[in-house]
Amino acid sequence: MADSHNLIVAVLVKQALRQPLSAAESRLLEEWQSRSPEHRELPGQLRDAEWREAHRKEIHETPSEAMWENISRHIRQAGESNELEQKQRAVPMAGRDRIKRIGLVAASILILVLIGGVFRQRMKQDPGIAAADKKSPELAVVARKNDSSALLLLPDGRILDLNTFHPGEPVLKENDGVLMRTDGGMAYTGGGKYAWHELSIGSKAVQPFRVDFPGGTTVWLDHASRIGYCAGLWNGPDPMVDGKAFFEIKRDSLFRPLRIRTVSGVSIDVLGTIFSVNSAGGARASEVELYDGSVRVKSHEDSVTVRPGNVAVIHEGMGPQLVRMDGVRAMPVWMRPKTTDPYFEFENTSLSAALHEVARWYLVRLANPYRVKGIPITGKLPRSQPLDNTLRALERVQSGHVFLQHRADTIYIISGDAGGP
């Protein structure tokens, strides 16, 4: 798991030394810098000798020689820039190599500390990081009496029927953590170290089941699907999926990638990402659709990097292949509410609630940057009409106080005071 961190370290070191980057390295750097203002500023700061010295003094531990070798194998032997060569012409060859090595080691140490990547030391302090490499348990087969139920299998063998709990009711207390039933799913709260849980949804369930994890990650599970996990996600065996699941992964504060496995042998490495998995045991093909961020999909020792708008298709006995998604959307088609009603029906429904229903039907996201409340909605609108027609109808109810913009895969709620479209 340290491998991806070492790769960005290598790219940052190369840029700090003004070595040319490959196209793949440039894309990796661009994606990494987009994560925060601090990331955007770091490459320039690394070239500042005074800044490097000030931060170097804060470092008390250095990576082992083995860690240096792991870092250095990612650094391509590209030629230095003309400017760097001119500065080094007067330096004897042996001394030049020594200076280059010292500079790379110092820069690597600094970057590793700054991005939380000194894994060897951290693993000794936090066994949860090492635990994430443990093999995922096999998912159990749970006998069912009610095929629409959501069943939670606990480590002691107990099975909880989550449909028997009311929203807001606690389902389980475990090591200072609490599992609460929510409207449409369940949520883990607190800092408890949860054990391995397995959730299975019956084949006749009407709506996807939502699971909220500590830290902001959310997973939806479709009917006839199963998932095994520890609520800490990174602090236990890799989550295991059988069937259809939709993930909104919140980026880990230590930038640890999360590996998700499927019963069909596919592994997916993610940071902060939105994607879906369709990979049932016994199926001839699996699919990973990406809506935001990027993921690495591996099967049969072959792997591909998936970008938004692409789908990784894995046929039985083969490695993953990339294909274009059929249209732009923010979630899988099975996330659409299951209904035979041809109309949206609203009765004094808040604008936000109405638009959430509309967004799920049209498979797009909803953004409300100004936290606009708007006017409650009452009436019926056909589900069959284009999304923009539905938005214009809802705008007319708002009488100019709210404007609704549809851009790419998102509906934006804009206050009329903000100037409209």
C-alpha cells in the first residue's frame, strides 16, 4: 500500500530536481496537486533552500535504507535540465553522485513526512495500517425467511433483521461505537473499533440500502447483494462485495488507499472516489463504473486505471478492459428509485427534498452551494420528460427566487439574488 505514496514522492523529487516528467507522471502530479492548496504549493516550496532547511530541522527520524531503495526504484534516470547540468559541471563525478543521492534522500524524507507517507514507522505505531493488508474473510451464506429484509451478520453468529428497527433506533453498541438505523439504511458513529460485519440485502428489496461510515464514506447496496467490512474500513481486512454496490469514498487523512475486493477475484484500489461495482459470484463478467476521481482495477495480474466516464469490464478468466460509459451520469442505473408511478408527486415538499428525488431519478448529483431553501413544492410532474423540462417547471414555482442549472452530471441550486443562470 506504500507503493502509490512512494510513486508520488518520486515524481515530486524529480520535479524538485527539474528532471523531465513522463506524460503519466505529469498526470499523476496534476491529480495529486488538485487535492488541496498545500499540495499545489509543495513543489515550488521544495525548490526553496531556506524552506527546505527550516522543515528539515523538524524531522527526527529518517527512512531506513530499505525504504530508500523502495523510493529510488520509482525515480527514472532521466537527464537533468540544462540549468542543473551547468551548475554541476564543476563538481567531480563521485562528488556529484553523492550530492545527488543526499539531495534525493533529503527531499524524499521531507515529502514522506509532509504527506503522511512514512509507512514503516507508522505501521509500528498503528497496527490498523498493517491490518488493512489482511486477507478478506469469505462471505457467509445467510438463510432467509423474508427476501426483502436487510440482514446484518455479527462475528458471534447473531443475525439482526434491520427492517425490524425504526429510524433513529440504536441497533448495536460495540467498543464505544454505535450503529443506528436511519431512514433508508444505517450509520456507524463514534470511534469504536468495530469487528467484521456482513450485510446482505434480499432479492425482493425495493430500494438500495445505505450504509454511512465514520469519516464520511457512504455505500449503497442493491437487492440480492452482500458486503463484508469493518466499519473503520482502513483498519481491518479489505471490504468484500458480492453483487451491486455504489461507493462514495471520502479520502483518508493519511492518504492511504482503500482496497475493495469482490468474490469474483477483482480488486479495486481507491482514494477519494465515486464508483460502482457489479460483480456477483458466478457471473461471467464484472463491471466497475467510475463517476469521479480514479481507481485501479486488477484481475488475473492485469490492471487498468479507470477515469470518469469509463467502465472497467472484467470477463471470466481475463484481465480488465476499458470501455466508454453510455452517457454521462453520476450514479448507476440501479440507483434510480423503483416505481411504476409515471409522475413525481409532491405535497408541500421542500425544494431540497423534491430535487433529491429528481436527481436520483435522472441519475445526477445535486449541489446547493448557497444553501438555498426555496419555496415548498405541491403538484405532479411526469417522470418521462427531459430533466431540463422538469427543472424549468420547478423554477416557475420558485417565481424567480431560485434558479436551477444542469451542468454535466449535476443540478445546481442558485439563489435568485446570486444573479441567476
